[in-house]
Amino acid sequence: MNDKKELKRELLLPGDLIEDEGVKPGRGTFKRDGKIYAATLGIKTVRSGYVNIAAQSGRYDPKKGDRVIGTVTDVNSSIWMVDLNAPFPAVLHVNDVPWRVEFGDTKRYIDVGDAILVKISNVDELKKIQISMDEEGLRKLNNGQVIEIAPSQVPRVIGRKGSMISMLKNYTDCRIYVGQNGRIWIDGPLEGQYVAVKAIQMIEEKAQVIGLTDAVEEYLKAETGKVLEVDKENV
Amino acid sequence: MADEDVKLIDEKGIRLDGRRFDELRPISIEAGVLKRADGSAYLEWGENKVLAAVYGPREMHPRHAQNPSRAVVQARYNMAAFSVPDRKRPGPDRRSVEISKIMSEALEEIVFVEQFPRASIDVFVEVLEASAGTRCAALTAASVALADAGIPMSDIISSCAAGKIDGQIVLDLGKKEDNYGEADVPLGMVPSSGKITLLQMDGNLTLEEYKQVMELAMGACKKIYQLQRDALKRRYSTSLKNFEEMADDTEEV
């Protein structure tokens, strides 16, 4: 959609003054003496009255509501400790999983090393992260593989209105889930997985190429030998 | 103390390496040179070569060193064994422990540490080649690496030294000038606000001389700030290009 926000894109560095009038400080900004400044290196975006800085690098910053892929690092009788690639470990409690787990029976359901698709249900001021699996679509990831990319590249892998990700799925016949924390789960025929991994690496490396979607489609066509033109309605 | 034979400035006011009193050595900075670190920078400053890497914010170990209300910035300054003409004995020594400490304290001033309770932000600076002024070079590189790592901070720190040689106030002392000069004052500051985050002095200055030194060094910091910004902009200039092709928010699967 071309709403009124078709401003010039601007790369800001920490400490840069944001001169827009009548906006509120959003993510990646800070306010000092009534003026708004950029706090992280990134691209300025304005949405619903807030200026945000879309970070172009850095670790995953956990946000409530994000769907992420975690790996279990520790289990005890009522919780699982989960690594989300964030600065802080996350806790999954037995009450937040879709099964009825007897006390001390946690290991039978999820064990150390398992990959799970979860939602961040809360991040408190002390940055304690609570996650939940008790929701439609959230589950333990039994098959396939998980790869990692920089969290800042996640929007590129998804693409405008999901264009990139649906293209990847259609060409490779794989099920793909991109967690907001930069972990990507891929499952499907082995050749498809291989191509998908290569394509995602290409997206990450060539993030700055103009017309990236077309370049990736070119690659997918060459690798899979498929011709798909039906998919334009998705855009 | 000075070796009387060494003349550091000639009659025309030209220094040993051909600079005038207010000239910096040539500086080049490149951001994002290391793939495995969260952020990095490589800096050449005259004959100094410095590499900085940033990791984090990440969970801090050992646990007892965690601060429950904010992140800890841990900088480590280290000189390579081959960084100086005579082999430097590897490992931390009195000097590098001191520099690590003052760098950590300087960087903590700009990082929004309250946003990451219990975490640590680790900054590693390796001096590959040293020729006077490495602590300024290290701090300058470290703050570029921090910005490259996407860490929230209020500004970028720039650093530069000034001092006194042969009775004259000069900027950015070289190796010989440092060894045979009368005073050396390394300064680290936030150029936009003028806030000083690092200040040391080796040697003696009168109050008047000190004021001149500060003015000279602060002016130079502003120039260095521009170089730091340019390095970061160069690194990320391409990020803007296909921004329109990206998903704009938390978009579905």
C-alpha cells in the first residue's frame, strides 16, 4: 500500500537527531530534552505516529507476541529452559504446553536439544522471557532442519507481503517457518531443503542487491527446473 | 628527561613526520570486518593498526558478576606480541589492564546499559601494530564496532590525544614525540554533546597549556567523529537499497 509514508529512506546512526514533527519515539530511539534521537544504527520508518529505527545488525531483541524457534537447553520437573538466540534465556512452563504433563514427566515430551516453535507471551522489565506453546500452530519441530540467519535479515527472507517466503515454498516443496529470532525451520524433500538453504544464504549475502526477489527466483528456477507463474495473485 | 639531541620540531614548525602542530596522522576506518562477531571495526591511525570486535548483549558469566539492573560493558585491550619492535610479552600487564578499565568506563557512558539487565557487552580490541596513541585508536575503533553491533547507545565516542613537545602544544603525538616530549593528554569525548568520557595526562602542563591542549584535542575529535560516521555509513549504505522489498512488520509465516 502506498500510504502517505513514502518518505525518503534514511540511514541513521546512534545519536542522530530525528527532526520529524509530531511523532512519538518508538523502537530504537530515545528522547532527551524534548527531542528524539536514534539509539541504534538503522533505517528510519514512521508508522502510526511513531518513529522506529529498523536495526540493520545486532542480536535478537525479544518482543511480546513474536513467534520464534528455540532450542531446549535444560529440563527440570516443571520447566524447560530455552535458548532463543536472545541476550537472555527463556522459560517454558508445563502449563504453557498443549499436553497435560505430570510433574517430573517433562523429559518425555520435550528433551534437551529439541527445537520448538513458540510464542513469546511476556517480557518483563527485568527481561525475563516467558514463552508459550499452547496456541494454534505452535509445536515441537520433529523433522527437518533449523538454520540461522542474522535477525535483521528476517524481513528480507519473508519479503514484501510474504512474497519471498511463499516463492521459496512453492519452488522447493518445503515447509518453511521463519522465526523472528533469525532461526528458520525447513522440512521437505532433501533436494528441496538443499535448494532452500542455498537460497536463504543467498538472500543473506546479497541483501543489498536491487531486485533481490527476482534474482532469487532466477536461482530457484535454475535449480529446481520448475516454472511457476500462477503465484502472482499472492502479491 | 629529554634527550637533548632529539629535535622534535624544526624552525619552520614542521614535526619529525612532516606534520604541522595541528595535524592528525592519516586515519582510515572500516566497519564490519569480522563475520563471526556481532560488530567489528578495523582502524589504521598513522602506523597504528587496531582491530575491535563486539559480542553481545549476552548472558554474563560468571553469574556473580552480573548486575541485576543493567548490563556490564567489558572491554579488553590487548597488544599483540608482534605489535612493537621488541617482542611484547603476551598477556595482560599493568598497562593493558588500566586501558581496558578506562575503556570500559568510557563506553558505559554511551551504551544504554539499563536495557539489558544481567547481560554483558564484550568489547575486544587487539592492537596489531602500535606506534603511540593506541588507547585513542582503540577507543575510536571500539565505539564504531559497538554501533556496528546494533547496540543501543546515545552517541559515538571519538578519541584523540594532544600534548606538548619542545615547548609547543601539538596534536596527536607520534612515537618519538611521545617518548621525548613533555606531556601527552589522551582524550575521549562525545562530540555532539561535548561530554568527556576519558581523560588522562602524562607529564606536566600549566593551566594555560592544558586549556590549549584540550581545545586542540576536542577539535580533532570532531574530525574523527566524521570519519567514524563515514565508515558506518559506507558499511550500511547498501542496506537502504532493497528496503522496499522487505516485509514491513511481523508478517506471517
